[in-house]
Amino acid sequence: MKYENAKDILPEKLFEEVQKYASGRLLYFPIAGARRQWGTKSGNRLKNEKRNQEIRQLYKNGLSLEQLSARFFLTPESIKNILYSKKGTKMNLDEILKLYEDAPPLAVENTYQMDERKTWGEYYYVSDYLVTFPNRKFTLYIHCYPYTTPSRIEEQNKTAEAYEKAGCEVCRIIPNHAGALSCRVSFSGHDCVAFAEEYRENVIPVSDESPKLPDGRYVYTDELLTLVGKIGNSHLRGKEPNYAVLFDNSSSCFKQYEDWIAEYTEADLPNEIRQKQPELMGIYEKIKENLRSVREMLRPIYGKLPKSVFHGEERGGSLLVNKNGHLAGLCDFTDGGSDVCINHFLCLAMQMDEMLPEDHVWLAVHDSEIDRQRVQNVIRSLQVIGKEYAWNEDEFAALPLVYKLMLFGRPYYYGTLFGLMNDREKLKEMLEFILDKLTAPDEIDFREVLLGGK
């Protein structure tokens, strides 16, 4: 590119104006129009990313820095920069797809999109795609999300493998061309992790319209509970926690709290009550004190309780059934990980509420029969799990305590309380009902119902 005298090109007034800012300096004026990112036209950016993916995978497989340096004609320092970089290469959707298939896709459907900042400061960007190639179809996830990291993706695949061994069809993570299960990318201005999952044909996610048995239960309910009992009894070991683990703040968005229930009791819920119904804070403080007492009683036992690796969200779109409503498989293990067995069992048992009225939580405040049915529903679910799971003495000591924490947390009172924030009388009744539940004698004799007096 040759240099030209600006005076010969620019209008006199414009030349004099530019001269004020850059007299005697060399200026470069880029070509008008959208600026291409480096490497997009030549394809070098994609080639470099594929090479970097291969380097990371080979290092994970055992090759040393020196071996990688010799193999890729890069200095050891350059290899280190590739291995330890926390930022991904800036890539568009087409480039990410080329990490999996060289040919262009037949169809790409954006199945889910979320772009928002949560109240606790975390930024969530989620972009999911159903991608169809001539020879296969898969789901591509591009996530900027607290629970989506390369290490969690590795764990996610191991969890899926465990469910597969227990007899459940699963959607496994698909390695890219380099053999890696995930990669860090800069996508739409966010630092994301991209990974792909198998897609199952002829199955559908569960919904309220899924087939039911004559007694009102979904066809898949006992099949799912039996599967989870088998997974628990396998006592699989995992490095990453489930997102709803107790006493582990890596499962908490607010890292100053120990877990998700502590977040509810210390931040989300009291802030809402204080703003909308401040005169009810006295009742809430009593609830919080009782929950704190329950947590302290549980703490010495909790570390001894058996663990396993669980899916984490065996409901909604993650649960796949066939046209007759039978369990066909599980997908999206993103929130899965290691958890104490009885914690996961109770979380799941409390969600098996399809036989109860939709607003059963509120109705139970005034209708003891609905509350009795709710309790029986939990007992029945645990009994089905128990057909495949062997309980121990520490678990029988901990179950009443974990039950009270779960009762306040997911899926019952926490969500209901938020819905009552603008109705002072109903909120007061609900808070008093919860306080009574926390202070009353245990409403379930877990040893009796699970062992039948043995």
C-alpha cells in the first residue's frame, strides 16, 4: 500500500480540520463497511481453534509440554498460554458448528434463548440449538452460566454414563473433532462454554399432558423413582456438586452462603418480606431461627451420609417419555453432580405431586386432609425408591432434619410465599403454618415407613 498526500485527496476544509489533530502523522483509513474479524475470510481463526482444541485434549490424554511443542512447532510458552487461557476464541455459530462437522448443516433451530442479569449479580446467557446434519442431529448448547464449566461437562458425561449403566437411555455429550467434550468460546459478546449433546428421535419431554394411570399418577413416575434408587445405591463418586447440595457453597450463587436454602433464608425471601410486609418479619425471624437450629443439628451427621452422582433435574424437558408415557430416557445433565442420597431423594419425592390439587400447598393450610395426602405422597415415593436402595442408620437420623429443610425449600413453601407477598393475611397464615411445621413433632416416622418396623 503506497502513501498519498492527504492534501491531494481531502477537501480543503476537511484537510485543515484533520491537520489540527494529526499534523505530520501517518494515518490509515480502513475500507468502509462492516469490519471482518481476523481470520474469518481465510479460515485461519477456525484452524487455530481446532488446533488449540486438539492441544488441550492431547495434554489431558498425557502428552507433555515438550511433546506438544515439538508436535505443533510452538514454543512451550505458547503451549502454556493455550492450555491455561480462560478466554475462548471469538467465534460465530457457523464456526462453532464446524468444530463438529465440516459440511454445513441442513437446518438450525434456536430452541431456547436467555440473556439476563440475575438479582444476585450473575450474568446468564443461554443459547440452545437443534442442529440437523445429513448423517445426524444434535443439540448444541452455548452457555454463559454458573453451572456450565468444562470440568462440569466432563462430570456431566460421567453422570450420563452411570444412568446408562442403570438401564436408562441417555443423551451423551458428543466430542468435537479434537475429541474434547466442550470448548470455551466468545459468542455474542459473552465468555461461553459450547458443547453438543445427542438427540433422541421418537421421544418427547414430559408435560402436564403426559399419560397417567387410573389413580392419577403419571405412567413414568415409579419408573423414574426406581431408576433414582438404583443410582443412589451405586454410590458413585463425583468431583462436582449437584446445584442443590446442602453445606456446599459451590452450589450457591451467593458464595457467602453455604447453599441454596441459605440463600433463600438469608437474602431472597427476607428482602421481599421486608419490602412488602415488614410487620411480618417477626414471624419470619422465628422461622429462620428454627431453620438455623435444624441445620446445626444436621451438620455433625451430614458428612457421614452416603452420596452418589445424580442428574439433578429429573423433571420437565430433561425427562423423555415415549408415546405411551413410559420413561424413555434423560437429557441435559447440566445441573447434575454429586449429592447426599437422601437430599436428592426428598427433593424428587416432594415433586411427585401430580395426584394433588395444583394449589395444594396453600390449601393444606386450612385442609388437613390435603396435607395428609401430601405427606402420604412423599412416603409412597420414598418407598418406591427404597425397593432399590438400602438405607442406613445415619440416614434415619438425618431424614427428619433434611425433610424439614426441604419442606421449606424446594418445592413447597418457598415458591408459595412469593406468590402471597401482596396479600398480608394469607402470607401471615402461610408463615404461621410453616413455623408450626418446623416446631411440631416429626410428621413422618421414616424408619417405620421405610423398614416396616424391622
